[in-house]
Amino acid sequence: SWNTSVPTISSIYYSTTPITITEATDSTPLGIGATSMTVNSGLSTAHSGNVTGLAANTTYYYVIYTRDAAGNENITMPTTFMTSSF
């Protein structure tokens, strides 16, 4: 879970391989090469989500993506976590 200073929509992107991020241009949208899970499809300052279906003993890469009502986008730096043996 996390909070934003202004209302945003939020998604978590995750992958078992390093995540690729392609900068948006006038003709193409921002690209994030990973599985996505929408956390908030409506604007909110409080965000939380549970990612399910993960494999045991596996390293995952993830980023958090947010976009406010004005269209300003933010992506966290890629980070990792490792699941435990269930």
C-alpha cells in the first residue's frame, strides 16, 4: 500500500525479468514491459493491492505507475522482492 499527494489512478507492474520502460512520444504511449494489475481505476490518494498467483522462491521486479487527472505520470524506480517457499 502507498499514498500519493494528489488523487491518481495506480497500477503495479511486475515480472520475473527486468522491466523495460519505453518513453512516450507524441505518437506512442508510455510502454512498460511487464504484467500489470490495476489498483485504482478511479482517482484516489490511498492505494493498495494484493498480487496473487506468484511462484515460490522467485525474484520479481516491480514498478508502481500513477497518473493524475491532468495526465501527469509517475513511475517508481524498478525494485525487486523474492517470494518465500510456500
